Amino acid sequence: MAVFQYSALDAQGVEIKDEIEALSQKEAISKIRNLGYFPTKVNTRGAAKKTGARAGIAVKKRRGAGGRVKVKAVTQFARQLSTLQDAGLPILRSLRILEEQQKSGTFKKVIGYVGDDIEGGSTLSEAMARHPRAYDRLLVSMVAAGETGGVLDLILSRVADFMEKAQKLKSRVKSAMIYPLVVLGAAFFILLGLMLFVVPSFKTAIAEMTGNEGLPTITNVVLGISRWIAQGPIAPGLDITIPVLGWPLGGWAILVPAPFVFSAILAAIRRFRQGRLALDMVNLRLPVMGQLTSKVAVTRWTRTLGTLISAGVPILDALKVTRETAGNEVFANMLGNVHNSIRQGDTFAGPLRQSKTVDLIVSNMVAVGEETGDLDKMLLKVADNYDEQVDVLVASLMSMLEPIMIVVLGAVVMVIVLAIFLPMIGIITSLSSGA
């Protein structure tokens, strides 16, 4: 019999570490549960050291497997591996087939290294865990649960379904954001061109006809903005000229890089946890966009947690993985509180309701799932329901943004046209009166 080292929780949520003899990991888990404990980690004694030694030897030989892999490629890999496992092929042969058909690149090398590790005695989940840039914790945890339960083909199919739905949700939200950003970006540069080249030429003509006297207020404002954009100074008393070209450094030098600088600042803030939390809190309070952000986040964590629990991953481990992949620090904090509460013997629905980060329908469905023992099914139903709501919200947002952008851009163009032509109309009127 093999000796297994395990970590488990008792009825009071106290962590227990001990050893147990069993013929397999599955039997060890069953024995631990019969003792009244909730297993969180079960490994063969000495396996971690051997695995680390194998990894240390292999690292020297492994190159070109550190790059990122597209989610679409990993989804396709999970789907194909599930099909091959369902057909009864050994795992190593399945991996070699997938490696052979994969195009040259990082992922081909990763699949090959995973096959090498399995050939050396590692499990599929252990081999995948050595490549976190290709296989995230969610995938590794579900594969480990599938290996333990002997249903790897079913788990891989569920992983592929989950990843496909997650990608569809992400692409829908992206498409909703790309359209207004492209339109606003194009409008920004067109207006910048008008202020740099068109308005100054009219300014010369207006000055010749009126001598810049008695101009309407709107004309003075537009001409002033155009002068600042074209010639500056970018700050009071700061007149700078580009040495080679001889161009004055005007407001365009601030406006053109401004979106890129703003994006870089946001990216720098998001590198820190408190920064991410502050930005996510602001996003959730924005009109319309806050509602969309909230629904997307709820869809993501409920689908992730429901998929993990249905795969047989222990609830505490599933909550840890879900918290790390939530994509929103507000909801990650909420899941962390739920994790601590369950560990202390409380229910899932209680702290979820107290957090006030989700609608009552979510906490009520989770409570029903706990009572009936179908928590995973309830979470997946919540995810499907919110997925439909996201579709409706994205469609309504797009239909609302189009007329708003048209009206705003039309108003800006109208102001520029009025500023240019009002003085000319005044000149024509005075000439007609004089005649």
C-alpha cells in the first residue's frame, strides 16, 4: 500500500494534516471522508520532492515554452483531448497526436513537454501546472479533479464548454466597446485636423475682411482654441519650437499622446491590488457601464465556480481558484469573505447576501442550491441567466450610443461651422446694407 499525505478540514473548519495508507488516491480520499474530514489536498508521500527533482532536470533542456498561448488554442486542445480520451486512447498517445498536428510554436513545445513529464511518471495535472502561461489554475484544478474521479474525458469537455462560453462573452463585450472607440478616435483626429489646418486658413481670410474687430464670441473661442492647438504655447510663457522642422510645439503635442499616456497610467495603477480595487469600484458606479461590468463579473464567477464544483473540486479550493480568476477585485474580495465564512462553518448564501455586491436573486438561488445539494446547477443557471442579460444590455447600449455620438459630433461640427461663417454673414449683411 502507498502512503498518502493529506490536508483536510474537520466539521469546525480546523485544518488537519496527517498520513493515510491506501491503494490509490481515490481510495485515500474516500477513507479521509469516512473519518468525517473534508480533504483539500492529497498527495503520495515524497511525490512533491520527486516531481521537483524531475522538473529541475528538465528545465535546462526546455526552451521556447515560456511564451503566452492563445485561449482559443487551449480550448481547442481541451476539446480534442476530451474526444481522444473518450475514444479510449492512452493519455500519452493522445498528447503525442495533438503535438504532431499542432503548428510550430510555443504551444507545440508545451504539449511535447507535458507528454515528456507524463512519460516520466507525472500526472496530467502536475505536468500542466508547470506551464502556468499556457494552462491556468482553473484548468489544472479541473483536470486534477477529473483524474481523481476517473472522468477526465467528461471534465475536459466541460472545460472546453466553459472556455468557449467565456470567450464568447468576452468577444461580445469587446465588440460593444470597439465600435464607439473607433468612431470617437476617428472623430478626434478629424477635428484635430480641422483645428490645425482648416480653421487657421479661414482665420486669415476673416482677419483680412474684418481686421479681427467685432467678431462673435463663438468665433473668438474657436479661433483661440485653434491657435493654441496649432501654435501653443503648451503652457503659459512656454514657447517651444521643434528644432529641425521649425514647427511650434502647440497643444497638439499634448492632445495626440494624451490617450496613450492615460492608458499607460491606468495600466500602471492596475499593477497594484489597491489600484485595481479602486478602478473596479469606480467602474461599478458608472451609469450603464457599471451595470454591464457587474453582470459580466457575476456571469464569470458563477460559471467558473459552478463548473469547478460540478467537476468535483472541493468547495474551498474552487473558491480560491474562482477568486483568482474573477477579473474584478470587488467580487474577488467578496469571494474571499465567502471562503473564510465557509471555512468557519457558515453557509455560502449568508456572506454573499451581506456583501451587497450581487442581486438578491443570485443569493437566493445559491441558498436554494445549498439546501437541495445542487449548488453547481444553480450557479450555472445564474450564469446562463446573466449571460442573456448581458446580450440584451450590450444590444441596448449599442443602439443608445450610436445616436448620442451622432448628436455630439454633429454639435461640435456645427459650432466650428458657425464660428467660421457667422463673421462672413455679418460682412455680407453690412455690404448689402451699404449698397
